[in-house]
Amino acid sequence: MDRFIQTFGKGLYVVFMALVVVYLVFPVLVMIPISFNEINDLRFPPVGFSFRWYEAFANDPVWVHALFTSTKVAFGTVAVSATLGTLAAMGLFQCRSLMRAPLQGYMLSPIVTPVVVLAIGVFMVFSRWGIAGTIPGLIIAHSVLAIPVVIVAVLTALQTMPPNVVPAATGLGGSRLRVFFRIELPLLRPGIFSGAVFAFITSWDEAVISTFLTAPATKTLPVLIWGGVQTGLSPIIAAVGSIMVTLTALAFVVVWIFRTRKAA
Amino acid sequence: MTIAANPETAGERGGLLRRMARANWLLLALPALAFFSIFFVYPLIDIAMRSLQGGVVNYERIFGTTLYVRVVMTTFEMALIVTVCCLVIGYAYAYALSATGGYLQVFLTLALLLPFWVSVLLRTFAWLVLLQNTGLINQGLLALGLIDAPFQLVRNKFGIAVGMVNILLPYMVLPILSVMKGIDPKLMLAARISGASYLRCFFRVYLPLTLPGIISGCVLVMTLSLGFYIVPAVLGGGRDTMIAQLIADQITRQVNFSFSSALAVTLMLFTGIVFALFALSLRLAKKRLGG
């Protein structure tokens, strides 16, 4: 009897886990087949097969403009957050004083701040400064969210760096700048790179702050999707969503390859 | 280039250079610190100042109006439901991850982390498609003859919970997993050999050992879920408004900056209180384990 309960329990557990995996992955994957629907409905399983919603996306100037805006903002965010985040992570890593823990907490706190709170704060302040609704404004706001992501990635890379290379290089007479550009930066490149990719995704997906900060001329893709979800479910959203999911997966794969190649 | 950080020469030239080399870290962190002070902390201060425009009237209005008190209650109710669901599912998932190896472990890790990097908005959108009356789940149940009419799966608390648990699960699994990895399997074996039943073994040995992970996971999920905006806005109904939606609505629809700010401060305060409570219990749990 005890044996039966044990086997039965184990079977139940396996089934439960399989269901959880489906629950986690299904909503991400379901987007792709839905986007190939032939009819004007988000049917799954899809009816027929067509690229008509991708064509509709490509032929709609509003969506195309949003695609460009999103890309510009994301690359801007990567530039700002990768620079500031990498420097900050190196600073934190070198810091040996009691200040380190509170400083690190301070610099990672945007991650746990409710994004709506951040959104209204930034909206009110940026409106006063006249940068609400502009692309630089969006880049700055997204960077607040992206810098902590870069810091985490670079800190992880720093922790795996051999500890004595920097003293060795300086001991051999390298200047501080030379050591930074010739030794530290190359060693940290995988960490900075994955941080930059995650920063890109953070900006590329950001919807809440962007809805507050965009003017009609600077709408990003998530802002348009957000509007679309509220007014009516068009299969164009599924097509855009599929493109975004594919891009995210690609970024993930690139980071993965980069990391394993470095380890090899 | 003129400042050689060579430790020997720096030492010869006296303490100043040495001190500068040591203070270097501050210089490196300075740009990010300045950036956060201007674009992160200052907006938060601005919110706090605005919320106090005209004294505490805004706060009186929040806690004196049945409608707003109900929103706060709904927020906590949803946070609690989501935390409990995440704990049950996440604990089992973390155990599976810690007990398996090889390809299965890689597969389980990918299934957990790949959706993590897909935007919350898109996943919520997918749930709306799946859960609506004409969606896959209702159509499937209808086709199987299990139900006669479509179930109302969205525009209610059930829909919100499905969407939020889906997004927050990794935040529960990862802290628990990190604790589970550090547990010596011999402990369980010893308890079994000493004659404890499976259940007793789990509840008296394994569960208490994973308590720090459980608490960390719960604090993350709970504090994050208090501020959720997109999921309740898309999957919830009119009666399930959460505080984050109220904050946004007060700006976009009512254009009431000071009231919205007061709501934001209230949300931050609640988040802080929940965090402090959990931090306290984590300390207690660790003390008990250590003693």
C-alpha cells in the first residue's frame, strides 16, 4: 500500500510539472500560430495560413513608424545604460567600504519600485522640463530601468574574473587607462554584452512608462499594442508580438552562445 | 596617463595618490549615482511633495472613501492569492529543478526563464486570447462536452491570478532553488533511516530547511504583485481594480496629479511595510535554524 501511494504520488507530481511547463511556455508560443490566421480573428488553432497580418503591419505607416521609434529608443538606452552601468558595476566591485551594500541596494532599487509610480513621477517631472514625449526623454526613463540590469550582469562577470590580473598589469607598469582598455574591458566583454542585450530587451518591451511619456509622434511598439489591446483585438498585434518574441528568443540565443563560447 | 597607479611609485610619492587610487571606485560609480539622483530619486521626491499639496486631504480621501479602501483591499487580496499560488507551484517546480539533472534540468530551466524575457504585455495579451469566451480553453471544454456554456475566465479575479502567477513564478522558484541546492541529501536519508515517514520527514526536516528561500520568494512575489498594472488592467474586470490602475487613471483620465501622487506614496508605503515584515521573519527563521 505504501508502495502504491509512493508511485501514485510520483506520477501525479510528474503530471503536475508537465502542466506547469505548458502553463509557462504556452502563452509565449501561441502568439506565433495565431499571427498566421487567414481570418480577422485571433483563432487558435489558426484558420488557414497567410502572411496577411504581417503585410498589414508592414503597410501601416503608424506601426512602421513605431517600429523605428522603438528601435531608436532601445539603441539609445543600450548606449546610456551599458556605459553608466558598466562603470558603476566596476566601482561597486572595487569598493571595499561599508558603503558598498547600501550603494548597491540604491542602484538596484528601480527594479523593485512599482513601475507605475516611476511612470507618474517621471511624467510629472519630464513635463515640467519639456522632455516628455521626446525620444531623449524616453531613453532616459528606460535607462533608469536598464542600468540595474547591466549592473547585475557586469557584477556577475567581475566575480568570475581572475582576481589578480589588474594588480599584475599595473605592477608591470601599465597605466590605469591602459589597464582598463587592454585588460579589464576585454575580459568583461561577455558580461557587458549580455547586460547590453538585456538592456535592449528591457527598453524594447517597456510599456507602462512609455504610455505616459510618448507623444503621438513618438509612440513605441508596446504603446501601440497597449492601445490595441484596449480598443479591440486585432491579429496585427499577434503579428507584431511574434516578431518581438522571435527577436527576444534570438537575443537570448546569442547571449547563450556568447557565454558558452567564453567558457570553452 | 600622468598618474601612474603603480603601487610602488605611488607609495614613494606619498599617501595622496594611494588614497586617490582607493577612492577610484566612487569616481566610477558617480555618473550612475548622479543619473539616478536626477531621474529616479527626484521624481519620487516630487511625488511625495505633490501628495502633500493642501496638507493630508488626499490621504484622508483615500482612507475615508469606501471605493478607494476597496481598491486597497482588492490589491492585497490579489497579492495574497498570487503569492500562495506561486508558493505551491514554485516550491514543486524548484524541487523538480533541484532533483533532476542533464537535459531535463536544462529543459525545465529554459521553460522557466525564456518566457521571463518576453514582455509582460505580450504574455498578458496571449492570456486574453486564450481565456476569452471564444478562446482555446473554453472552446476545448465545450468540444469535450465538459461544459454547456463558456466559463467566464477573464475580466475577473481568476483571469488576473492566471496572468500574474504566470509572470511572477520565476521570482518564487529561483530563491527557493538556491536554498534547496545547499541542502545535504544525507539529512533526509538520516531522517528516513531513523524511522520517520515521508510526510514527517518533509515537514520536520526538509521544509524548515527551505524556509529562508520560501520567505525570500514570498517577499519578492508579494511586493512585486502589489504594484501590478498591466495584468489587472487587461485581464481584470471593472470591480477588480488594483491600486496601480487607480494611480494611472487619476493621471490619464482625472488629471488629478496630487491625488495620484498620494496613492503612489500609499503603494510605496504598503510595499515597504510588507518588505519589512518579511525581512523580520527571515531574520527570525535564520536565527531558529542556527540555534
